[in-house]
Amino acid sequence: MAKYHPTQGWQRSKKFKCLKMLIRPFKRRPKIIELYKEPMIHPYIMVSNHSGAAGPFTFEMFLDRFFCFWGTHEMCEGIRNRWNYLYHKFYRKSLHYSKFRSWLIATVFSPISKMLYRATEVIPTYSDIRLKRTMEISINKLNEGKSILIFPEDSSTGYHTPLIKYNAGFASLSKLYFSKTQKDLPVYPICYSKKVNTMIIGEPIFVNQLLEQGFDDKQVAEFVKRITNEIYYKYLQPKEQEKDQKKQKGKKQIGTVAGEQTVEQIPEQIASEPITKPTLTAQTDISNDETIPYTINDGAIVVNETIGSTITAEKPSSDKASINNIQSNPTNNDTTFDAIDDYDI
């Protein structure tokens, strides 16, 4: 189990850290790029695409900070339930592996998975009334100062790039935590590309500020999903395309594709390159591709002009991530939450 260090905060157990040290030489370290300027505010929620089996493994091995995972409840139960989930749902349905490959990996991984899940303090998630237990455990972890990493991607049809749907559990958790503590948890959107082995952590989003403007949990989830997709389109997709071109041509290309920045140049350029988003309002149908009111501009989160609503916004004067000068018709946001689909890990 984790132990608290007076100066370093929460840490994994020594045995688990030793195990990670033995595995790391066999896994290439990813490039981690942080778009936010100010230190991360503890505790916090990180929300990321799953990227198949590579995402959770890479986060645990190389992301140098302590966090608890959300993971589907079957993986926190007996070995038969773990094997069935791994074989039928994860490897066959979500990753579309062959029967033999799925059987082999599930048979090898299911006996040791419970130990790994305990070591990383995985919080079991449910799609029924037991979701209340997920929320209670999560609130306790946050109260202890432990942050939470959530993969809200809907994996019913597999994992997709760009993302198709985010489940809203993280928004419900943030809303519940605010109702109990009056603290608005920062949510950091993360996009990971296995192809170019790069992880980008975006500016923090404050869920309660969106809820106060009339957004519901599902709209907040759509908001964060589209921000994650925009990070992918702007920074990771060009790098993936460049890699594909090199592979096709069979030779290396140096520098940038005409007009496109390489991932390595992002930290120096982000302050001068705003990310424009499609609009999303509490009155807007989120099933279409309108613009989300979100722009990264000089380190601040800015809500852009919208359509079909009374929401307006001006550029904030401070460097802090904020949503200012907004007028809308907010709806009543209580502390209840909808049932969500299982979260994979």
C-alpha cells in the first residue's frame, strides 16, 4: 500500500517501486509535455484516453506523480471474474485480439492482476446503484490528498482516435466533491499517443464553473472529450502523420512538415498559439460538431462566443485558468449523479 512521505507526499510501496524499476528497461520512456504553466493543484483529477492496454501501463510506469486509478469492478473481484473480463470484454471486444492471444494474455495476467490493482489503489467502478460506493471511496481518497486518474472513454465498440464518447463519471465526482468541500477540483485533460510515444497534459478545467453556467454532467464530459481531441489534432496527429510518411518513404525526414510544428517545439510556442474550439452551451445539442467555448490563450482558459444561447465572454486579464464574465441561464445542479458505464483499466 501507499505510504505518506512528509516532503514527497504519497508514494507507492518500496516493493512495487522495485518491481517498476525492473520493468522499465524493457519499455521506452514516453515524451511527456505539460501545457499548463502553474504547478498542479492537489488533489486533482486527470482524465485521459485509454489507448488500449498501453495507456494505463505507461501512466503508472513513467508519470512521476502519485494517483489512484478508476477501474472496472470485475478486475477487483475473484480470478474467474477477472479472467472473464479480460478475455471477453477487454481483449476480444475492446482490443479485438484473436481468441488464442486473448486466452493467453488473460490466463497469464489474471492471477497477478489483483496484486497490481491493490498496489495501485484501483477504485472499482460500477454501472448501477453501486456507483455510490465508487464515489464514496473516491471522496475519501481525495480527502487524503490523493489524486485520481480516470479513463472515461466508452469502449463498447473498442478504443478510437479521435475519441468518440467520454462517460460523465468524473464530472459527477467533481460535483459531489464540491458539494462536500466547496473546492472546485481541477481536471487535467491528457492525450496519449502510443504511435509516437508522447503524452500531453493540458490546461486544468474547473468543472463546477461550467456547471454554474448551466452545463450538465454529460455536456461537461463532451466538453473535455473535445478538448482532448483538439490536443490530439493540433499536436499528436501531425507527428503521427510524419512518422507514417517516414515509414512509407523508408527514410528519415528532419524538422517539420511545411507549416506544422513538431511536438518538441510545443512548450515554447503554446503561449502564442491559442486552441480554438467548437461551441458548446447548456442549450446546445452536443451531438453535432459545433464550437466548444474554450481557448488556451496566454495560459488562460477562455470561453468563446456561442450560438443559440445568451452566454458571452471576454478575455480574462489574469494568467490563471478561469471562466469569467459569463452570463447564461444556469440550471439547478444538485449533487446527484447518473449511472455510468464501467471504466476500463
